[in-house]
Amino acid sequence: MASSDSDELIESRRQHVADHWNLDSEVVLVRSGSLVPIAGSDLQYEFRPHPDFAYLAGYGVADAVLAYDAKDQRWQLFGPRSTADEMVWHQPANEIGLPITELDEWLKKREQQPLIESHNDLKIESGIAETRLRKDELELSALRFAAATSEAGFSWVYDNVTAGMTEREIQIGIEAEFFRAGAVRTAYPSIVASGPNAAYLHYFYGQDDSLTPTTRTLEKGELLLIDAGGEFGGYASDVTRTMVVGAEPTDVQMFLWQVVQRAQELAIDRCRPGQEWREVHLDSARVICSGLIELGLLRGEVDALVASGAVALFYPHGLGHLIGLTVHDAGGYPPGREPGSHPQSRYLRTDRPLEVGMITSVEPGIYFIDSLLTDPVIRQQFATEVVWESVDPLRGFGGIRIEDDVHVTDGEPEVLSGAIEKPLRIG
Ligand SMILES: [Mn+2]
């Protein structure tokens, strides 16, 4: 990060954070983090900086520290320097700030001031989170670019995927296009789930066994759910499309897909300042509930079915989450709010009123999850609300999720991933 525009924006982030902290004389250290060794080897996991450091420093360098002296209201960056031996094996370190070896001396001059490690202090962390909520222009351009890399990947899927391909082949194809379009990495492990696998909310290659991962061949007429996105400049994109491959959709596939699509459309339109995200989420559950009643899978009144947890059997997750330097970004719950235990909301990752500058995913879904549908306690509990004789034949159907990334503005919601088509059928 070099340009003076970005320097100015980073300066302004620091100012906002310091205003939130409102400290007198403390010294705060924000660390980038260290490489994590892989057990039993001399290798390390790929480095990811702590997002608070990345946000306030603008770098992704390991073993670096950003220090703030509240007395002088000054920020000082410290970074590692390579030794001659290290430079035999590695490219030289990015020489940011003062050498990290000078940090002790710098702290000694301030030893009368209380020292706070930012990642151990709730007030300090939430001061950064509250600032990270509202994205600045530099962040928005990274987020838009990340979404464009995802678009390249999904276009490849629409043009190339046919029945008979394995999930792994599809994953390789979509990720290659993310990277070709400029993504630095995938924002999270890509979910490429065919047929019944689409009912696992977070299904990904190698999860079952990292030595010999299994993959499945997509069959004609099955659902294919892809939840994948590129990452750029540390910023994530998070997109899901579900389609029927190689055949005309069945009536049930088409009906449920349209219910999810409608729930998503209504929720995206609600991504406006002042809307309580929990309410938007519950309304999406009501839309899905109406669809399940109409299809004859649930019986009863919409509000009662949402309240009892019957809808959560088919839509167990939250409508969406904040997106930024992590795919499930900081600030989902403001101080004073906590995740509840209600089945329809316990996985809700955000509970706050929307504000201009927030980025949220909008991702309703409907799934036929075997572990829930076969549980005898659940079957007994929902004996009257769930029409089991109509639900049971749909075991193995998989699931449908449609997800876009939405920027809350003071005008119309901006759908960052809006250029990615939503075909019901491909191949
Ligand atoms: Mn998501």
C-alpha cells in the first residue's frame, strides 16, 4: 500500500479508532501475528495478518506491531528485518516502519503508561470493530474487485459445467478463474456440493479426510450448490448459486428455488439504513415458511411455525453476515447484544441495525438435512407441524442457497456481486 490517497484513508481509520477508544495515557499494541507451525514438520501455515492490524497498518506482514501512544496521540509501526541467513532462503522482508528490535526501547520510554494488548481487551477490540463496520473507498474498491474475480469464476461454471464432472473438477475450474481474474486466494474453502451434498451447509473438499479426499460425480438433473468467492487486498467476496445441471428442473426444484430467490430479493431490498437485521432475517424465514406450507411440507400458521423452530429444520442458518477483511466480519453483535438460543436465530451472525457503509451477505436457503430429518426426537416434536410423509421422499434432494454481497448506501442497495447471473438450469 503506497499511494498517498490510501495513506490518508488509513490515517482517517486510525483517527476514528482513537476517537472510539478515548484513552488518556495508555499505550496500545496491535500485533499482526506470527506464523503458525504445522505440527511435526518445519513448515508453517500460510500467514494471515490479524485483520485489525491489516486495517490500521495497511500491510500483511508477520511479526509486526502497530503501537499507539495515547499521551502523544501518535501511531508508530514496527516491522521485522531479514537477517543475512534468512535472505539465503527467503525473499527479503518488506521493511515497514521502524525495526521491531526497537520496540522494547520505545516502550521503555513509556513505562509509566499502562500497556494494553489490543487483542486481549474487549473495549479496544470493539473500538476497532465499530470502525471497521463502515467501509471506506479503499475498502469498497477492494470488495468490488473481489466480487469481479468471483464473477469470472461463476461465468466459467455457467459455460463449462456439465453432468458427469466431479465436484473437484468444478472446484479447480472456478478457482482457476478467480486467480486468473486477480484474486490473491479464495476467501474461504470453496463449497462445491452436488446432489445430496448440497444439504451440508459447509461441505468442502478434504474435510472428510485430508490425505485422500473424496469427490462425487454430478449426475444429470441434480442440484449443484457452489458457495465460493475470490479474495483481494485481504477483502472477501462470498457468493452462492444453486442450479440444476443437464436437465429441465423438476416442479419441486423450480418451486423451492423460486421461494429462495424471492426471499433473497425481498431481503436485499431491505438492506437500507435503520433496518434491524434480525427482523429482516425473521421475515426471510416467514417467506420460506409460506413456500413450505404451499408445497405441503409444513402445516400451520407462519408465525407459529417460525416460533416453534419448524422452519429452522429447513432453514437453520442466519440470513447473512458482515463481510470485509474476514468473510464473517467483525462487529456482528454490538456491545449489549448476544446470540440467543432460539432455533431460528441461534446461528444469526449479525444482530444490529444496518448503517450506510456496511457490507452484508444476503443468503437465505432451504435444505433437506438428513441428521435433522431422521432424528426421532425432532420427528416426535414436530409430528403435527411437519408433513413427514411429504418431506421423507425429499431426503437426498440436497439444498438451495442463493447469496449476494450487499453494500448499504443512503440510496438503493448496491449488490457487489449483482453482475453474477442466477441461472436455474445450466449444462
Ligand atoms: Mn456467506
